[in-house]
Amino acid sequence: MQKKNTIIDQFGRVHNYLRISLTERCNLRCTYCMPEEGIQLSEKENILTHEEIIYLAKEFVHLGVNKIRLTGGEPLVKKNIEKIIRELTALPIQLGITTNGILLDKYIDLFKESGVKDLNISLDTLDKDKFTEMTRRDYFDRVMRNIYQCILAGFNIKINAVLIKGQNDNEIIDFIEFTKHNKVSFRFIEFMPFDGNKWDNSKVVSLQEILDKVSLNFGSDQLIKLEDKKNDTTKNYRIKGYEGSFGVISTVTNPFCDSCNRIRLTANGRIKNCLFSNAETNLLDPLRKGKDIGPYILEAVYPKNKSRGGMLSDKDFQDKEKNTQNRAMISIGG
């Protein structure tokens, strides 16, 4: 029996964490996120307005959501982003933002004023030339300046690096060295399959490969396993004596679906109850028809698959006929 005002799936997992994609647009063109040819953007009239985003957020909060993260595309390019942040932080939630860091300097004062403390910043390399190659844009210096500025400002910062074998896996130790004197969490994300990103299992850098490399470089006695929070997607570690920490999000080789509490709302008003599911529930149409949205939300989440959009085995997950039947990452939201 489903509890009233609680979002629960068929396996009893309570969903209290909503990720809202504010826009499909981005000022980078990261290879693992956006297909080389780009994507077909939704028509403007099919994108959630500022008012609709706030209305839906309140509906989710009424159903028990107490944590919201703004994603994109790049959320800071969204028109009315200041109003959205101010109105969301007035709700009884913890608000976080995932960003590529390019526009951070423009919004630091707003974040402080609104009480936003949690910033996830995407940074897949510490090499300027490689940054340009991987993002197809030349913003490395600006992103690094903004990261250091946010560190000094005292935000809770997680830096996300998608590891791809042969591209940036040779920087694992450099990434961890960044945490020696910087109080950040550097998180390694296993390369995941989405439409148009040319995923191949041979490009995945696994949790075990990362830990083996770290132990070899620092010594296993210097590697400290940290306690992971409830519903945490990350297995967290620290090198003894370092100010910051690092973690691994092992969606491919060691999935964490049993404790999943996440729902995704796309910029064009669809619920995805799993990052890897191609099933979506349209909230935009019933919202604009004045219908009660609550039942749509509950019905969208309840049939959620046990793991990875129904691709339970590694064989299924590595089947390109199955793992590409989804949007490109940029149109889902990080």
C-alpha cells in the first residue's frame, strides 16, 4: 500500500530527490553528453516556463521531495534563473546546482544570498588543450578561476569527471592530487551509454581499476574509506592527510540501484523515473490543462524498474540495441 503524499516505487524505494533540467541548451559541447551533430531542441512553447517549474516543484515537495538539484544543459544559461533560484530556496528543500562552471562568477552573490551551498561542477580534465578537445570549446581558464573562487567562498563543491579510457584516465592521480590542498570532493563517473555518445564498454574505467591505480600510487595504507551517506551514489575515499576527498560513481560496473531515491524532470516537462529508462511521463500537457499533477507523478514512479531501466544484466546493459534507446544525455539533465 502506497503511503499518501509519498512517492514510492514497486520495490518500496521512497523518492525524495528531484533533479530538474531547466534547459536543453549548453555553452559546451562535451563529447559524452552531446552528439557531434548536436540535438534537435524542443520547441520553445514545449519547454517548461519559470512559473511551471515552480508550480511542479511545489507539487513534488507536497509529495515528500526535500532535495532538488538544478541541471541542464547548463542551468545557468536559463532565462529567469535568478527568480527560479530565489523561489525554490523559499521551499523547505535543500537546493543544489550542477554546472559546467563557466558562468559561476556571475551568481556567487546570488547563491550566498539564497542559501545555496551545494555546487557540482563538471571538469573532465586538468589539461587546457584536452579540455578544448573534450568540450569543443575554449573555457578552461575561466572554469578553473571560478572553481578556485567558489572554494575560497566556502561552498560545498563536488567536481565531476567522466572517465573515458584513452582520453583522461591518465589524469586520475592528478585529479586526486587536486584534493591535497583543496577542500573538494573529486568524483569519477564511469562512462555511460546514451544516444549519440559512441559508448563502448572498452572505454569504461571501472571502480576497481581506479582503486588499483590509487593504491599503487599512494599505497593501500594511505587510502581511507569514508562512510557513505544514505542513498549516496558515490563510494567515497580520502588520501590520508589530504584536505579534500574523492569518490567513484560506478553506474556501469557496480550499480547502486537498490537505494535509488531520484526522479528526473526534463526541460520539456517529462518525468524519467530512471536515468536509463526510455519510458517518460508527460506532465506538461496535463499541467496546462489544469489537471491534478500528483497522480501523474505517483503513477510515473511506481512501475520503476529494479535496475538501470530494466537492463538488469551486464549483457543487456552492453547491448547497443537496448542501451541507446534513450535521449542524449544533454536532453535528460545530468
